[in-house]
Amino acid sequence: MKLSASERRAYQRYLDDLSYQASMVESSYGIGRKEGREEGREEGREEGREETTIAMARALKQKGVPLETISFASGLSMESIERL
């Protein structure tokens, strides 16, 4: 390289800065993806719980269990149980 000592130091600082910026972007992207995946998993779990609750309420209703009891056990409103 035909750079003077001061030019080499400036170029090295430039390369160090680029490396730092790249690592910041990479770490930010990685954290965001991880949080997004966890949020998606939690949404999936919640949907699964809701589906299970509805299936349980539907089965209890078919067995003739009083709607008040189903509502108490499932946490569903009387109106939503009547629509099942």
C-alpha cells in the first residue's frame, strides 16, 4: 500500500468503524428476529388454548351440562357458549 502512516491509521479507523456498524446491525437484527419468533410462538399457544377451551365447552354443552357451569369452568360468556 502506498499510504503514509497517518493515512493508514485513518483507513484502519474507517475499517474498524465499518466493522462496528456491521456488528450493530447484525446484533439488532438477530434480537428482533428472536423476539418476533417468541411473540409468534406465544400467539400460537394462545390460539391453541382458545381452541381447546371452545372444544371443551362444545363437548360439555353436547353432554347437557348447564350453560352457567360451562361459563364458570371455561371463562367464556354465556352468549358465546349459546352460539357453539
